[in-house]
Amino acid sequence: MSIYDEAHAWYSANWDPKLSVGQWWKLLADSGWGLAWWPEGRFGRGLDHHQAHEADRARDDVGAFGPPGGIGVTLVAPTIFEHGPEELLDRFLPAIAYGETMWCQLFSEPGAGSDLAAVGTGAVADGDQWITSGQKVWTSGGHLADWAVLMARTDPDVPKHRGISFFIIDMHQDGVDVRPLRDMTGDSEFNEVFLTDAVVEKADLIGDLNDGWRAAMTMLQVERDLDAVGHDGGGDVINAVDLNQPVGEVQHEQRHGTSLSGFAYATGSLKDDVTHQLVADQADMTDPLVRQAVAGARINRRVLDWNGQRQVNASTVKYQNALLCRQLRDLGFSGGGIATQLGRIEQPDGGHFLKSALFAQGMAIAGGTDEVQRNIVGERILGLPKEPKVE
Ligand SMILES: Cc1cc2nc3c(=O)[nH]c(=O)nc-3n(C[C@H](O)[C@H](O)[C@H](O)COP(=O)(O)OP(=O)(O)OC[C@H]3O[C@@H](n4cnc5c(N)ncnc54)[C@H](O)[C@@H]3O)c2cc1C
């Protein structure tokens, strides 16, 4: 039986929109189908990217809700699989797989974005703990997170890439102050996070001490792949989902409501759906310019999916998705006509397209800017000479 047929049979037999989200996510995780790319015995089936996509296709065809979409599932777990230790998987994985914990990523700082190795947040050993202080910024979902992954400098006396460690930190403690930032969509999805003598347990180190740069790069690589193709079908990437609500209701709200995070649009195919729907409803489809723009966006989507599913190269697909976001934004504003100039709630589609469009530019920045992706492709894939270092 093919992966598709096997997954289709399982979803057909088990999908029940009347279950609570919590019940459904537990069933899904325990079956190994929801997180099929995770290892066997760890809520997955050890499928490669392409096979896992086949399983997801079967889920979509049955119409079932997908697994939790937060970064615990998509980024934290894959990084611990790669860098260990096993004890962290034992402690954190079940709650991640069942969608019971929210996570955020404490990487960027006011002085460390593209040059991430410049992180200034320090951590000092104190018995069985590390005491950490510093400021992080652009922390997506930080206001809802229970746990975070933290890049902190543990050895200031070695070259900058070598003195960083990668920790898990409890966000619910006095030393962590989360201050939401409002973005131009009108929502607050990212935050400043101030750490003042915050505590990290020594056991909560991912990978080896002072080797955090490698673990962080693994996470960014996974993130860039996922930005392009990976977030469809389940819980929102950032927003909390009520585990007690019937899963069918949540699925309906996510398809038709307007409370989704910008990431939910930008990192999946929802942006395509809302833009093409708006254009079909509002535009003059006999206009050759509109038809050309629609065709261009559809072709780019096909090429992106093809590249993404074959994991051609994380920087290439990430960059291509950022381009598609802007292409769809421009298509919607031109094809959608004057109605798209209205405020969000007055929009003909209730604000779906506008939220997606206003968030579009963010994807050229989040997870490493377009310029940085082009540098990576130029230097590591095409073998061009290295960019001069600022220092
Ligand atoms: C929507 C969104 C969500 C985010 N979520 C998170 C999060 O959850 N956690 C987190 O830690 N961070 C997050 N970020 C932050 C993001 O990772 C940084 O904004 C990004 O890495 C760029 O860093 P910067 O903003 O400091 O810009 P800078 O690094 O200051 O860059 C400024 C400009 O200079 C260009 N530039 C810099 N260096 C080079 C170079 N070597 N060659 C060519 N051009 C260069 C950049 O491309 C950019 O145009 C998020 C950002 C956005 C927009």
C-alpha cells in the first residue's frame, strides 16, 4: 500500500470533527501520521519530506485538521532530534506533540539580526543553573509562549560564533518581561523580551556547551524550508488554540475567520487562496493584465511547491516564498480594485486579503532577510567570492 493510501485509510477511519482539539491532536500524534516526518517511537513514522507530504495530501483530501503548527512542533523538536540530548526529548516532546505548550524563539537582538552571532545576551554559570540577562526583539508569539529557545553567550573570550550556547528557558518567571509590539496589520504578534537574571536549568542545554551556533543554524535551516511550504493544515503558527473546543469548529474558524496570525497566511497556501478568491470576485477577468498576473502567481506557486517538496535548498525556497508573498499582495491590490483600500473590517472578504497583504513584506525579513538568503546562495551554492565582513 502506498503512503498516501495508508494515510488516507487512517484519516478516513479516525477523523471526527466532534472530538476536542486536544483529543484529536493526541490521537494524531500517537498514530504517527500527524508528525510523520518525526522518528518512529517519537510520535512519527520516520518518513522523508516527500513521503510526509503524501501523508499530508491524504489528510487534506479527507478534510481532517492537521497537527499543532507552532514552532515547538516545526522547529524545536527537529533541532533536538539533531543535536540532543535524548532527555530533553523525553521531557518536552509529548507536550509539544499534543499541542499543549507554546514556544517562541529568542534569537534576534537590537544589535544582532542578520549578524546573529553578535548576540550580547549573556549567561553565567551558577551551581545547577545559568543566570541570563539581555534584550531580545521581534519575538513572534512571545506573549503566549510557555517555553523559549534562547541563544546566549556563555564564553565572551572566544571568536563570536564559538562562545554561544543554545538553551531552553521557562517564559513564566520573574526575570522574563515580555512587551508586545504592534505591527502594521494592527495586531501584536511579536514582542520585545527583557531578561533580567532569568534562570535556565543546566539540564536544559540543547547540543553542547558553546556549540549553540550549530544548533541555531539547524533551526534556521528547518525554518527556511518550512516558511515556503510547511505550515498548512493544522493549528495556527503563533496563536493559541483552545484544546477543549471541538476540532471541527476550530477548523472552520481557521478557514473562514479573520483572527489568524500573519504567519498562518504567509507561510502556507492560505495567501494564495485569499488573493485568488478576492481577484475572482472583484476583478475583470477579461483584462489581459489581470490574467497575466494571476497566471504568473500560479506558476510561481507550482515552482515553489516543486522546489520545496524536493528540498532543493532552504535559502532558495525561503526567498522564493517571500517573492510570492509580495507578488500575491500586488496582484490583490491591483486586481481587487478600490475595495482593497478600505479598512480591514470593511473589506469585501472581511479582511482576509488585507491581513495577508500587510504581512507580506515581513517574510522578506523573518528567518533571515532576502539579501542574506541571496548571499548564502551566492557563496555556498554558486561558489561566488565571499561578501566582505563588516568587522
Ligand atoms: C515577521 C517577523 C517575525 C520575526 N520573528 C522572530 C522571532 O520569532 N525570533 C527572533 O529571534 N527574530 C525574529 N524576527 C527577526 C528577524 O530574524 C530579523 O529581523 C532579521 O534577521 C533581520 O535582522 P534585523 O532586523 O536586525 O536587520 P539588519 O540585520 O539590521 O538588516 C538591515 C538591512 O541590512 C541588510 N543586510 C544586513 N547584513 C547584510 C549583508 N551581510 N549583506 C547584505 N545585506 C545585509 C538586511 O538584508 C536588511 O535589509 C522576526 C522578524 C519579522 C519581520
